[in-house]
Amino acid sequence: MLIVMDHFASPEQVEAVCQRIRELGLTPQPIPGGERVAIGVLGNQGYVDEAPFRDLEGIREFIHVTKPYKLVSRDFHPEDTVVRVGPVEIGWSRDPVVIAGPCAVESAEQVRAAARAVKAAGAHLMRGGAFKPRTGPHSFQGLGYEGLDLLAEAAREAGLPVVTEVMRIDQLEKVAEVADCVQIGARNMQNFDLLKEAGRAGKPVLLKRGMSATLDEFLAAAEYILLEGNEQVILCERGIRTFERALRNTLDLAVVPYLRAATHLPVIVDPSHALGRRSLVPPIAKAAFLVGAAGIMVEVHPDPCRALCDGPQSLDFPSFTRLMAELDRVGRLREGG
């Protein structure tokens, strides 16, 4: 339930409502806003009765929220959240950002070349995997902590904030030391213990949608992070697994405007993992911009044919540079210019 206070409710009246919520064994979540002050009621397993609050002053209305996620919902948080990754701001109300880099860190030379190229083309953040969850155990699994150090050094030299994936709780502390944003991959979207620890790590979190997750499940996973006090969460749509086999995954760009109405958290799109084919990445990246995504994540490699991970979906440097020029034109269209 959401308890909306009168615009001129006093701090004492707000605290009285919070105290009544605690007396009921529940948790109050004050939500200050420009137009209203509201108090979320958390911890209930079902319907919350309004009767215990009716004798309290300063209450304007009660809103019953039946969604399995509350802090993520616009019902609890109507204003857009702006996520800050280093100097870069990501949000519905901001210009769309581009996150780019190799799927996996393979060598110092490879990741340095990628960092220089994506920076020169205009990317805002650097991505790269040090720990790689692969379907088969014989595939390249990443360079681990060595790759993490190489990524951090290359991105620092290029002047780009770092986004990289963490797979286990025991990796989180080290990753958080060097990364500006911690990524939770699709396979770990419902690793709830990892989500909780990521929420406590003190860094922005990029959460990817699971391969078979509904949007309600996706938002409920984000709720685990916010419940730990971290609202700096970016949602990433990367397609889901369906009966269709023509493409790697099924990407429905309608989820972008849907989620914009449902949540205050920014949503980006990963066309590389969604499609699995580099020729399809540019048109879908541009389409993601046009439907209002807060950004895109694109895989870029010096020599995709020799990539140790996801080469068929990676752009080479000239292709990425062309895409960035096209995205600049699309951005002007999006702004109505």
C-alpha cells in the first residue's frame, strides 16, 4: 500500500504514520516528491487494511499496490531515476548513451585498441567481460581477475567509465573496486543472493533480463537490489528465448515504452546479444533509440572473425564508427530536430 500525505503535512504527521506502520510489523518507506509526500508500506504478504490509519492526520489517500515489486514501480516513485556512472548520466529524461566494447577481454592489446576506438567514435562507457558465463564448459571463460585489471587500465587510459559482469558473490568486492558499474547477466537475473549483495556494494548495477523472464519477473529481480537501498539500477532488455530459431533471441522493442510507463528505472537495449548477427545490430540499435531507450550496449572487437567470444555479433571498428554517426542523426530525429 502507498499512503499519500497532504501536500502540507508536517514532519510530525509523516512520522506518526511511519510509527503506526512499524507497530503493525511492517516497514515504512518515505518517498519525498515534488508534488507529494508518500509513504510506502513494505513487508506485507497481502492486503493492508486502511482502518489503523484513519485516525491519523495529514493523510490524503490510500493507494493499494498489488504488484510484486513496489520500489521499482512508478506508483511508489513517479519521478525518473537518473543513474550516474562516473560522469555519465543515464535516465529516461537524458540523452541516450552508448556502452561499447568487446564481449570478452582477451589481451592487453585487444582491449586497449577497443577502448581507444569506441572512445574516438563517441561511446560513453566501456564494456568488457573478465568473467564469462558460457553455455559449454570448453568455451573461453574469460581471463578472470587479470582481465579485470586489463579492462580497468585500458578504460582509464581512454577516459571511459567501466561496466563489467560479476558472476558470483565472492567476485563482487574485487569487481566493485575497479568497475564504475556492476553488471548482473541474464543467467544470474534470479540469483537473489547475488542481487542482494550487489545492492549493498555501493555501485550502480546494470541488470539484464533473464532469457525466459517475464517483465514482472524482471522488475521483481530489480526490487531485490532497491530493497538494499540502491536505486542506481539500469535495466537491460536483451531479448528472450522463444520457439523462434531464426535469430539468437526474440527482441520486442515494445518493452521499452511499456517499461517507461511501469518503472522509473532507465532501460537500455542490447541488440548484440538479442540478435547474434552483426548485420542486424545497426538497424535495431537505431530502432531502440527511436522508441525511447535510455541507451544501447554494443559489442565491438578489433577483429570479430578472431574473437574468442561472440564474434558473429560483434562490430569491427569502422562499422561501429558508422553506427555512431547514424545514431547521432537518429538522436536528432528523436528530439524532433
